[in-house]
Amino acid sequence: MPELNLAPQYLCDAAALQECGDAVLFEVSEWGQNAPAFAVRFDNVALAYLNRCAHIPAEMDWQPGKFWDMDKRFIICSVHGALYDPPNGLCVSGPCHGAHLVAIEVREESGQVYWYPSERFQPLF
Ligand code: FES
């Protein structure tokens, strides 16, 4: 079994994540399979999730990097309109009500945003 890489992974500069702005898209290896992910900023906190609706495993952005509803209050899945609460990824409306987006740990440090690998999420090689 390959050794786990738990080193923080550079994702983007902090300035690239504007409050409720376009997402920064990235990819991780999830249990060895490539998986699309995105990072956004909400309430001045950087957040990242797999780009995978909790309803049907489809990518959610209506255009690349566009994840916000009209009021920029919720993350919206463009496929059937599920709304997710940004801080915790909980679906508050839509066909997967009560389900969660899959979170990826991110932290900001010295003006840069990093994501943190885990057993489940590893960097791509
Ligand atoms: S696939 Fe996202 S709401 Fe149905």
C-alpha cells in the first residue's frame, strides 16, 4: 500500500477566493480515483467540497466555478436545484434534503490556501 501523503497541498492564493465569488476548481484522488473539488469563501472562511451533489453523483456548477444561488447565500446544484449551507455542506432544500456535501479540509496561511490530504483524499500524482 503506498504511503499516505499528509503534507498540506497548495490550492491557491487567498485573494483568489473572493467572498461568495467564483470557486477555485481542483482535483483530488479519492480512494485512488480522480475526483473534482472546489473551494469558495463564505463569511470570510475558505471552504472546500467535492464537486459532487449529494443527490446524484453529478458535478454541481452551472458553469465552471459557478456554485452560488442568486442571493449568494447557498451553494446550489445546477442539476435539480439542491441548496447547501456553505459552512457545513448540509442540504437544506431539494431532493437530497438532510444530506451533506463531502468536505475537504482547507486552511489559510500567510495569504495562501492549502488543502489537507487524508486517508480518503490524496494529491494527484
Ligand atoms: S443532482 Fe444535484 S440536485 Fe439532483
